[in-house]
Amino acid sequence: MTSEASERRAVQEPYEPELSKARLEDENLQLKQAVLSHATVDQAIGVIVALGGLAPGRSWDVLREVSQRTNIKLRHVAELIIDWAQTGDLPGDIREELGSRLRQAKCRVDGGNGAP
């Protein structure tokens, strides 16, 4: 790009405030969604920590594995686990997979001596 073209573009950009505003609003919305998603995942990890007696890092692995094995988005699995902590209701496929992953994780923590 020539310096003349750069100068022309720089001069034109201030005249597009609506486009700039729309881009910033979109980016702001995406950042808000990311923060909310992150908080949801962190809360679900906390539930798994409390339930399974695992470290947060291992609980993250369990949450991720449940998501992958059930083919359900991580954020949605996290929401279901948080709801479960509050209501006691968890879809069967998630319940089974979570139980399986927790048993495996617990066995690894206990060196294979934990109850299945």
C-alpha cells in the first residue's frame, strides 16, 4: 500500500463512526459472553472439585472429557452441572459420563486403590 493510499484511508476512517461503533459494540458483546462462559465453567469445576475431591486442574479435565464424550458443548455441560448442584436433576447421559470420568480420575489420584 502506498503512503498516499494509507493517508487517504486514514482520512476516510474518521468519517465511518457508525462502522467503528458497530465493531466495538460487537467486540464488547463477545467479550461479555466470554466472561460469562468462563464464570460458568469455573463454577462447574467447583462443583466437580466438591463432588469428586479432585484438584481444580483435574476437575477441568473431567468437565472437558464429559463434554467431548457426550458431544455437548463445554459451556452447556457446565450449565447442566451447575443446575444439577442446585436442583439434583442431571440428564442421564451426562450423569453416566460424569460418574465414569470421576471414578477414573479418583482411581488415578488414589493410585488405583480407590473404589470404582
